[in-house]
Amino acid sequence: PYDVADPHGLQYRGRPAFLTDQLLAQLQQDAHDIAPRAVPFDEHYLGYGSAAADALSTSDELRGFIAGIVPSAVPTGVASLLYYRDPGQGIRPHVDTDIFSLNVLIMLEHGYPDDLQHPSALQMHYADGTVEPVVLEPGELVVFLAGTQAHSRSPIVRGEHVTILTLGFMPEGAPIENYRR
């Protein structure tokens, strides 16, 4: 549903100017404060209610940034915090529904032992059977078409933890009322 050259793989990776040190610190603090009440959900814990994340999810800065990468994507206003803190937690390969058909994923925290050679990573699964691991640094952001790109998170190990913020976008004209909280 999006007008991009290739709907697979990452559409963007980096740290855009709007993701300032101050905003990142606020997102990280909110995630830390929300973590104790995050609920088990599939292979991770799910949290929500970050004022900073909710504001960012529909901000003019984020909208403008996304419009320059993936035209016709509109924010859903859904901002979810994902916590991986128990050994073995990750997410199996999947594609997302309309509410996250375009996913903006921000790495907030990733701690792991110094000697860990292959830390948990976002993984892109391609039709030819190859898998591309994407290890993100805190503050790094990726944009990908999660409704057409199969993706997963490799399982964490003992001593590792990951906190991610995901912001959902969907095709212009899609029925957002089906997804409102």
C-alpha cells in the first residue's frame, strides 16, 4: 500500500535530528518507570502509557520525517514499549497487521555481557531464506514496512535485556477505528 522502491528490508536506519538527547532520555525514563507494570505478552513484556512516546507518535516532526521516507503513511497513535528481560525471550518471524504495517522502532536500551559475540537483534527474514540481523544502539531508529517484511527478534540470553519503543503507522485511508484502544 506504500509507494516505495522496495517494500522489503529497512527503509531507514539512523538517528534523526528530532530524536534529541533530551527526548531520548525522557523516553528511556518513561520506559524505566513503566517496566514494573509491563504485562507478559507472547515472548516479551508489553508496556504503554509513556506521555513522551504518545506525543512523539503523532508529532509533526515524526510525521514529516516519515512522509519523506514512506509517502501516504499516517500515524496510528499507538506507541508500545517492548521489554525482553527473561532468557529466551524474543519474537518469532512474523508480519504485522495494518496498525503497524509501517513500524518505527527505537532502541531505548540494550544491555548484554561484554563477551557476548552475537547479542539479540532485530532480524529481517527474506524470501530467499536469508536472515539479516540488525543490532541497534540505544537512540538508533529504524523504519520498515512490517506488514510486508517478515521480521523477528532473536532470543536474549542470561545477562541481556532489551527495551524498544515501537510506533505504528498505517496506509492512508485504512480503518483506524478498528484499532483504537
